Amino acid sequence: MIGFDVIIVGGGPAGLAAGVQAGHMGLTVKILEKDVWGGRLCLARRVENFPGLTRPLSGRHVAARLLLQARRKTLSMGLEACTAIDCVDRRFAVETRVNRYTARAVIVACGVQPKRLLVPGLGVDGNRLFYAWRELPHFRGKRIGVIGGGEAAFDQACSLAERGAAVTVLIRATEPRAFHGLVHEALELGVSLVTRAEIRQAEMKGAAVSLQFSDGGRPACDVDYLLAAVGAEAVEVTISKVAAGRNGQGLYWAGDVCSGRYRQAAIASGDGIKTAMIVYDYLRGEEG
């Protein structure tokens, strides 16, 4: 087993910022990320509100900057999915599929994941229903229905439209929840908007998916793919009762996983820094 002062579960903005801050204060750090460094930030088409940016950048570019900063701190980092967190004799044990690490403290910064959507006739997964625009096998010339009325839905709709897709945003409500500027930008890119579009049934019609709506007077809509962007939920981590009992005393949470509806990369980064400072104070107290 390899021991550290702190293990950070999650390599998004919160986890990377926490790692940089913890390393800056002299702690030994391990950051574990199950998928891609930067997390959901990598899906963002354009980031304009992250501190220090002199011009808009894609989410991938902002994530790359955060990752570079972490690597310059020579932190120990691994693309490994955390499978369980336990605590034995006041020391935490973090399991992955290939390794077991120990630490004096753990920061859970695993972020959120898209909510699954049950589409009648398609289920919640498949080769026609996706949850992130980069997962789609094809863009250009394809008809794509984006389900959802929030910023994530419209941001991804813009990303797809810029890549040559014919995009229709399908909203159950009478108007979008996304801020006006983003909706206007999507419309300028040629994205179509359909309100009161609750899907009653989806069925294959040749090579297309035919969508029938609850509003019987609304004509069917044929698409090649569906992208569901109907919210997000915290990524679940298996934590033993003993480890959970150390919440606030060695076990801490940071970023989107605990930020409610206020999910922004800048907020997550700041929360990660704050949590690393709390961990530092905790460990100093343990030593004293």
C-alpha cells in the first residue's frame, strides 16, 4: 500500500485545485480520476467566466491549463476509478480496481454525472440516446434532438450546430431555463426550438428515430440521435460506515458534488482550494 497525506477522488476543477493547494502547502497528494482530467468541464463549448482568462476558451483548454498546473506541482496522479473508501485505525484506505492507497485524509471531489432519462421506446441507454455531445458517433449532417431546457442542453446544442448538425432542442416547459444570451446564440447558429415537447413514444422508423409527443396536435419529429441534458446528480462513491463517521474529521467534500445548483468551474476550483486548506489545518491539529 502506498501512503499519502491526502487522497483526492476526482480530477475535475475542484480536485485539481485542491491538489495544487495541498501540494503548495507541503502535503503529499494523490489524485484519482476515473475518466478524463477536467471532468464535465471538458464538455463546455466556451468558458468566459473563469478567473484570469483574457479571452474565451473551450472547456477542454481550461481543463488543460488546470491539469498542467497540477503536474507542475509533481503531484501523484492516476486515471483510476475509486471503488471504495474505508477507514482503519484512523487511517483511510482508498481502493481502486488495481491499487489500494492509504491517507490521513480524503477529499471527495468526484463531481456530478448526467441524469439518466427514460425515453419510452428507447429506454435510458442505447445506440441512439446519449448524454454528452462528444459521445455521439457522428455530427455533420445528422439530425439531433437535444432534450432539456437548461444551459447544459443549449451549450451542447451549440457545439453540435457548429459541427454541422441539424439540432432541435426539445423542452417540456413553455420556455427555456437557460439564460437569454445563450438561447439567442443557439438560435443564431440555426438551432430549432420546440416547447411543450414531452415525448410520449420513440420508435425506429427506418434509420431514424420518430418522436411522438404527448400533445397530440404536434407533428412527429424524426431525428438520427437524441441527446438528453435534463440535469445532473452526484457521482456515488462507496464509503464504509466507519469512514463516513469521520466526515469533517479527515473526510471532506468539495466542488459540484456538494454545491447544489451552483455549479461552475470557478466555484468548484475555489471550493477545492478552501477544502485543501481545511485539510491542512486538520492534519496539523492531528500532529499537535
